[in-house]
Amino acid sequence: MRWTIAAAVLALLVALVSAAPFRLSSNPPEQIRLSFTGIPTEAVMMWITPSPASPQVKVGPRSGAYYIPFNGTSTQYTYDSYTSGYIHTVKVTGLTPLTTYFYVVGDASQGWSNEFTFKSMTTDKVPLTVAVIGDLGFTSNSLNTVNGILSDSMRADVLWHAGDITYANGNQPIWDQWGNMVQPLSASMAWMVGVGNHENYHNFTAYNYRFRMPYAESNSPGLNLFWSYSHSYVRLVLLSTETDFSVGSAQYNWFIKEMESVNRTQTPWLILMYHRPFYNSNTAHQGEIPAFQTIYEPLFYKYKVDLAFNGHVHSYERSKQVYRNVVSTANPTEYIVIGDGGNQEGLASQWLSQPSWSAFRQAAYGYGRMVIHNETHIDWTWHINPTTNEYTIRDQATFVRPYPRF
């Protein structure tokens, strides 16, 4: 009810907005990116300008019909000899869940960006489509992956990115170039992201300045490094394999509290995302985090985690239901390595003998699409980038779980 009232109030404000001709900015916004806070009536827009600005977002239910602008904050960071542009963040509130909105970002005195659209999120139980990527980078293969998600006939509601974002590796201008490359997607689809090893430069400085994930809303002490949010039927929990995860650490203690608090009636699907995999039959990155597996896999088993997404290995691999390296339908967790987004280091095409827990594996660039239909069924497809003009589904699976879960 409160969403309906808020929407009605905001709709009345549309008439108060000037119908002056649209004016593009003299201080052009770039690298526009959308994310969710986990609160269905909210969204966060971030962008960068070369000069100072008083950041605002105008959003409304129709093209050119905007509410009174939402104001935000600005910051910069310095990394060695590099100083970033002005990074602007605006939280938009009062949205109606599952509604398509039109918006522009900019400054009332300097002008506005082009217009973009996005669909607001919901915590109601409705079907949800998620695009999943890892290790995207900044190459022609990366751009192919972005274009594949944009052109997918089953448009995703949100994108999840399992770390290793730009491969800037301290070369800060790459972040800016990457931000402009992905803008057609990131400005129209919420980009929910975690850290990989390639973000760990100057203590994740660029990552923490350039992204705003729902750490505050999920009571995380780790800023953007570990967080969670609920979306439709699913609770996504983002962990960091790049920071302290030992027993008793801030991340470990938060994870335990998070697992204890998940409402499997409201969000029956419990999905994790973290960068480095421990189920991996590629020769690359073997055995890097045995301590993480020792500590956390029993917790995945205890709390009946359904799926886990990883990156890091530049290939694709989907596991069967597995616990302690043994296939077992008694434990529901299945693992998907999707570190094939397009990074410049190339594909990891050398494999060990295929273990019994490995269901499918291939080294090719691409992305995943997950359709959460209801409490019991998820359809998963892995799409490889074209060698001609067609994105091909190379792997598919249906994940089935009982409901109620326990």
C-alpha cells in the first residue's frame, strides 16, 4: 500500500516539472551506471563528469515526463598521478516496484544526459531473469558479451558480475574507458558486482569509489566488499575471497548472521557469488583457496545454499550437486564458474581429467542467463559469443528444489 501511495504522490509532482526543451549537458555525464539497494522503491544512479556539478536525476513514468529532480553527492579519488573525474551518486526513492521508468542525469544549470530507461525491482514473488558474468575486462570479446546481453530476446531484469571487472590493474584510465563501453547496458540494467583479485589495487580504491552496492542495507561492515540483497524469489549473498574470510573475521561473522536471517519462505532460493572457485577442473588457478573451502563449504551445506557463482578461471564449468568433492543429491549446492566474460588474458583451455562432479565445461567467451520461475524451478542457459553473428546456447540446465525448503 505504501508503494501505491508514494507513487501517487510522485505522479502528482510530474506536473510541477518544467516542460522546457531538453538540453544536453555542457559538462557531459558519462559512465552512467544503475544499481539496486534491495529496497523495492529505490535505485541508485552513478556517473562521472570532467568538471564539478550539482548532481541530479530526473525520473518519470513516460519519456520526458519527470518528477522533481533527486539530488545527490559528488566525490573524487587520487591514485598515484591519476585524479578521477567527479563521481556523482544519486539515490532515487518512491518508485513503484516492477515499473519501467525514464530518466536523465546531470545538472540543472549545465544540462542533461541522453534519456535512459530501467525497470525497478521487487521483493514480491514474480519471475526474475538474471544475466550472470565474470571477468569481463575491456576487449572486443568483452564488448561482444555486453552486446549479447543487450540483444538477448529474454531481456534480463538485473546483471550479476562475479568480480574482475575491468582488468585495469592500477591503470586508472581503463576504468573510464570500460565505464563508457558498458554504459548502454549499465545505464539500463542494474549492475550488481563483487570484487576479484584484479580490483585489489590500493585497497580496492577504484572499486569502492565507482560502485555503490547494498552493504549498508544488509548491515555489512565490509563496504562494497561483501553484501546481500533480496530480489523476487532469491537472496543473493556476495562474499569476498580477496579479503579476510577467516573464522572470527568481520566477513565470517556477518555471513553467519546473514545465513541465520534468511527467510526461505520469502526468498526460497539462496544463491552465493564470490570470485575464486574451489570447484574447478581447469588447470588454471588450481587449489588457490583451500582454507575458504574448509571454512565455508560446511556452512553452505548447513544452510542449504542452492547455487554459487564464481569467476577467476577464464572458462565455463557447471558442477553437479556436490559436497566435499563427492556428488550427493543430499546437498543442494551446485557451482557455476563463469569467468569467461572477455578479459585480455585469454581463455583457460587446458583441463584436468573431468571429475565426477563436473557436469559440463568449455573454454569460450560468453554469459549466463538464469530465469527464476517460482519457488521450485530455475532454468539456466550459457550463451557463447558468436564467431559469426549468432549467440549460441551451449549449456543448459534446470535446477529443481522442493518447497517449502525445510
